[in-house]
Amino acid sequence: MKRRTFLNSILVGGLMVTKPGIFLSNNKKVSQKNETNALVKVIGTAQDGGIPHAGCYCTNCIKARKNKLYSRLISSLALIDFSENKTFLIDATPDIRKQLDILHNRIKSKKKRFHPDGIFLTHAHIGHYTGLMFFGFEALSTSQLPVYCSSQMHDFLINNGPWNLLVKLNNIKIYILEPEKEFNVSKNISIIPFVVPHRAEYTDTLGFIICGKKRKLLYIPDIQSWEAWKKPINKIIEEVDFALIDGTFFSSDELPHRDLSKIGHPFILSSIKLLANIAKKTKIYFTHLNHSNLSLNPEGKEIEKIKENGFELAVDGMEFFI
Ligand SMILES: [Zn+2]
Ligand SMILES: [Zn+2]
Ligand SMILES: [Zn+2]
């Protein structure tokens, strides 16, 4: 079968499926109804190492190399305000070259040199900020590109190379976000940052609520556990329309050779138990998926478990009008 025919055959009603209800990673849009001027586009859904993972030849990574539909870029969101033609990124990942192409394409930009109007950073783990290097002297060489982050992240960037060179050469200009305080991003988008518990070797970690004029989306790609957080996750999810949350690992059956309690992410299985009741009201998607994640197998019992409880895996290319 020719590739195009194959792709068409699995595009059903705007969603990519292999059999009813099973998603594959793809770059097709999954638009919500009632479109507004503000859009959140999911431009990556993998853990920091991406899928395929460097040097990994596990079943998921082999599959992802063979068929692009199984590959996933590193977790990131693009925010677009069509009324002002402004774009923003949440996190600057090592996959940012591809992600800028996706964004440039999505807004049909004619710009020969393109960069977003600002970048919001969650924390200083490799999948979330190292893409900043492409705004430096060797690459795009932007001028005062606004970077919004916590004060710890600010200190990390200005005190460590090569990031401090971006500041010194004025490629980026850092603004400190005040936790819990709503920040106006554009005419139709605002963002509420908050601190979540997560391995803090270099910096603290932020999560965000992205607010449009009609809807809100919660984004927490990395968190140690729901129990370690002082805030009631149930209540927070109840107040938003969509939630994209840490789904790094499905269960403790993964990575038998590593002590997962030291890696520090809630298992999807535990989140399902904790959030089952809210999943009936708010659409909850798991993102930041590790290459080992058992729910990546579209035929497996793990993805069935996720879906039968009313949850979904996030997919590269999904769109939420807010
Ligand atoms: Zn991460
Ligand atoms: Zn792998
Ligand atoms: Zn992290």
C-alpha cells in the first residue's frame, strides 16, 4: 500500500486510529469545537529523551524508527493567538528545530526567519530548556527573545554557560514569573504558573494553567507525585477544561532494572485511580511518555485500561482551542 493511502486509511473523523479508539502519534489536528482565537497545540509528548530514544533498540524505539507514526517529539506546547498572530512555546526542547517548523507551518508564516514571541520554561532538565541553544549566536541569533521562568531558573541560566552567553549577547531576555500570579501573554491568552515538587538538582519546577477567554488547560509534564504536592490535584483539574499531565511511566512493571521510586513520577496507573471521578468531567491526557511506557503499545491491555477509565494518551499534533 502506498504511504499516502495507508495514512488516509487510518485517519477517521479527524483522529488517528488503528482500531476504534486507539491513538497513534501523528501530526494531525484533533480540534475541539467552538474555535476561538487562542489555540494550544501539542508539539511533543515524549519524556526528555524523546521516542525513539538515543541508542535504544527496545521494541517501542525500533517501531518508532520504522514508522514515524510511532515516534514522538519531546514534550512541549505551542500557544497561538491568531488575533495578534503571536506564538509562544512552553519549554524549549532538543527537538525545537522540528517544533519551530510545525509552528511556522501552522500559522502559515511567510517569515524567512521565524521565532516565537516568547518562551515559558518549566525547569532545567534536558528535555525542557536546552533548545534555547538554537536562539544563540551559532543559530537563529535572536534579539531579546523573552524567556519567562522561575527565579531559580533565571539564576541557573545567568550563572551557567553556555546559557549565560545568550543573556550576555542579548539573544534572550529573561523575565521572572511570580508563582500563582496570572500573567497576560497576549490579548486572548494568560498563564498561571505554580511550583510543583520534582527532582530539583538545578532549579524548581513549574506547571502552568493556560487560560483563554473560554477555556483553561492544565499542563504538568513533570511532577514527583500527586501526594507530594500540597495542592489538591482533584480540585485543580475540576476547574479546568483540559489537563495534560505527567504520564512518564505506566506502572512499576516498566524498566525492571531501575528503581523507579528514585526517578520520581506518578505512575499512570496510580493517577487513574486517584483521578477516575474527575476524568468523567474534565478530559485528562497523559503526556511526557517515556520510550518504555507500556501504554505505547496500541494493542496492549495498558492503553485499554487508560481508555476504559475515560483518560487518553496525548498525541503530537493535538489542538485545543481555549
Ligand atoms: Zn521532563
Ligand atoms: Zn527505547
Ligand atoms: Zn524533569
